[in-house]
Amino acid sequence: MKRLWMGTGILVVLLIFSTIITGTMERIHAPVADLLQQAEEASLSGDWDKANALAGTAKAHWERYWQFTAAFADQSPMDELDGLFAELEIYGLQREMPHFAATCSHLSMLAMAMADSHTPSWWNVL
């Protein structure tokens, strides 16, 4: 009987822990995606100061929580995000609107995918 209660207790702790991680991943990556969408819109309208500032803020937010994300997420998308942020910086300095906007869009989708991959859904269970 002791083993049943210990097993149940461990499962409850794991459930609580995974719920906390799920919420945290959403709170980390959703603002990054939003900032990148705003940077994309600013670059399309020609406001490069705002676009570069928003992209810089998104990158700083990403780097701030990089280690936490690395502890719980797959490394391949993280490597891709890191590389795209480096590209985005160059496109912003050169004011290459099509590349900057496309990279912002790509980064935004990847950031949301990072958050979505940790949400409980039937396709994540399978």
C-alpha cells in the first residue's frame, strides 16, 4: 500500500511540475513572437529604428530565458532561432526589408512553436 501512495505522490508532483513548465514556456515565448511580429510590421512600413529596437528587445528576451528553455526543450529549434536572430541583426543594419520581414516572420513562428510544443494537446501525447 505504501508503494501505491508513493507512486501516486510522484505522479502528482510530476503533473504539477509539468503544468508549471507549460505555463512558463508560454509566458516566455509568446512575447518574443509578438515583438517579432511588430518588428516585421515596422520594417514593412519603413520605420527601421522601431523595427531594429523591437527585434533587439525580442533577442534580449530570448537570450534572457535561453538556459531555462534549453533545460526543457529540443535543441534543434533553439539552434535555428539563434542563427536566425544573428541573420536578423545583419538584415536590420543593412535595412534589407524583404529579408528582415521574412526572418521576423520565421522567428515568430518558431517562437510560437516552442511554446506550443509544451502545451498539453492530443497531438503532443501521441
